[in-house]
Amino acid sequence: MKKNTLLKLVIAFFAIAFLMNQAISTFYKPVTTESAVFYTANNGFKITGVIIRNEILVTNNHNGVLHFLISDGERVSKNGTIANIYGSEAASITLSQIESVENKINDINDILSFNDLEAANLELINTRVNKNLNLLIMSTVTDNFGDIPKTSEELLFALNRRQAAMGNTTSFAGQLDALNAQLATLKAGLTGVIGDVKATQSGYFLSKTDGYETVLNANKLSNITPEFLNSLSAQNNSNNVVGKIVSDYEWYIAARVSISESHNYKEGDALKIYTSVKSSPVLPVTVKQINSSNTSSDAVIIFACNEMNAELASMRSGPMTVVSREYSGLKVPKKALRVVDGQKGVYIVKGMQVKFVPVEILYSTDNMMICNKLDADGQLRLYDQVIVRGRNLYDGKIIG
């Protein structure tokens, strides 16, 4: 009996020892590592940029109803027609109807030219049908009636596309004849143009103005001081202003900074400005001039830029980051840094061994550092497992 009990105790001891060994092997790691990844860091400072452009107000001195021929944010050439003037509101409504009918005709012609039935993705088409149907329902429920005409047209196009993809195009000929007849009737009832609005310069047309077009003068940059920006206020534009044209040539970003910060830059410096603008998240700029103040400890840096698009043309101010220099390389935690025989480097895991590799630090913060990516033997490489925690590390140490 005692022998059986002793045997059981021995077996239990070895079983517990085995389980403990397995647990230690599973959960205990002699070192903790992180991958070296490619990363770009920069040193810069945040600003609130005020945009100064060459902006020409567009005016209309004729009586009548404007019908714009270009969309908001669309480019217009010099002497190009921005809008036609009609004698009544009915003419403008008729023009909108003509555009709608012409779009429907173009849609049907596009559908009829879609002959590759095997390439038709019915699942994608059905998704488009359901999406527009849901949008139409939501617009009705939320009283958002302004979106209903456009959504209805897109739903109709999707339904017709599905019909064509399934090989049923017999009803389109009748629709096309009816739309062409409707188009002819609308054009016959359209009264003549009594005037127009033309562009005096090329650029981006915007129908909305903000009152800063004449306040922020691109030809008087020396006036943009800290005091000027403090007292900046919009002016009321006259009633005959119907929009503006933003030049697509050089424009400027003014930012108020401290005098000490302004001393880090000089005219002609090439920099980058990061913005929240989706179409232009990074802008290449140069320092145009620096305007100091006689009464405060601030200055204004004016940056020049040559990139322009519709989104930038409609922007007046916003948060930005000025970047004077960028650093690209391999990002590793700062705590991984070691000094061996007077040389800076990190330990990595290579196979089952610890290996010391020297690093060239390009940029560092309290938590991380950017190391030069050399791709040479004996150097830190992309995705190397860098040891950030471990004891008694040395080159060639075996780890299990």
C-alpha cells in the first residue's frame, strides 16, 4: 500500500514538473523583440495658415436669370463663358430639364453599347441598385428632398444597366425615341440668351465669396504683419458679385509664428507643408518673405506655392504643419539602443543567436529612433527582430 502511494507521488511530481517546464517554455521568453519597419519622421511646427491668392470677383450688371455653364471649382479659361443670362426663370428651368434629358439619353446610349454580357457583374450592379434605393428612401424619410432627383436618376441608370446585363434591351428603343422627342420640344420652347458672364482671367471659378478677396492682397504681402492678421475681418461684397476666379499661378500661405521660430528660416528655403486637404495633403513651398513686428514678439512667415486645385481654391485658412526636414529609415524603439566597444547599435535575433549590428541614427525622440537603411551585410535590415528587452546579451549568445 505504501509502495503504491509512493509511486503515485513520484508520478505526480514528474507530471507537475513536466507541466511546469511546458508552461515556462510556452510563456517565458528570454528576450522581447520588435520588428524594424520603414518609417518617415519629420521635425516641424504647427501653424494656422491664412491663404492669400490672386482672386478676381465676377460681377453681373445685367437684369435676368443666370444659368451657370460650369460647376463650382471647375477651371475656366480667359474670356470663357461662365454663365448665360436669360430673361426669365422659366428659361433657366428649361435648360436644367434639357441637361437632365441629355444625360438620360447618354446613359441609354452607354447601356446599349454595353455588349459584353459575360463581363457583367450582376452582384455589383445589384449592390448599386440597392444602394441608390436605400438613399432614395432615406432622403424621403429625412425630408432631404434636394437629393431625390439625382438619386432617382442614378437608380434608374442602375436598373437599366441590370436590365441590359440580363440581355433585355427591347424597351430602350422606345425610351430613347420618347427622350429625343422631349428634348426637341424643350429646345423649341427655349427663349434666347440676353447676355452672358465671361471670365477676365483663367483659373478656378467659385460661386461663393467670403469677403477676404480684396482684404488679402497678393500684391501687398509686406502689409501682412502680426497686427494685420490680428485685425483681419471680411468685407461685404456688392450685390452684383456672382462669384470669383482664383488664379492657378503662385499663391501664398501666411502664418503667425514667434520671432525665435522665424529665425530658423530665410527667404528661398524649400519646405513642405502638410495639410488636411484630401487632394493635396503635402504642398511643396518656399519661404517668400518674413515680416517682423515692431510691437510684439511675433512675426509672419509667408510661404509661396505653385500647386492649385478646386479644393485649395475654396480654402481660406486651416491647421497645417510646416516641415523643414524629413527622415526616412528603419524605426526601432529607443530602448533597444546599446553601446558595444564604443559603437552604437542594437541586438537582433538571427536564427537562435543574438547578433549585434551597428546603426547610424538619423533622427530620434524619447521613444524611438530612425536608423539609416543600408541593406548591407552586418547592418540592420528591414523586418529584423530587434531585441528591446533581455538580460546578459552578447554577440553570439544562443537563445531557445
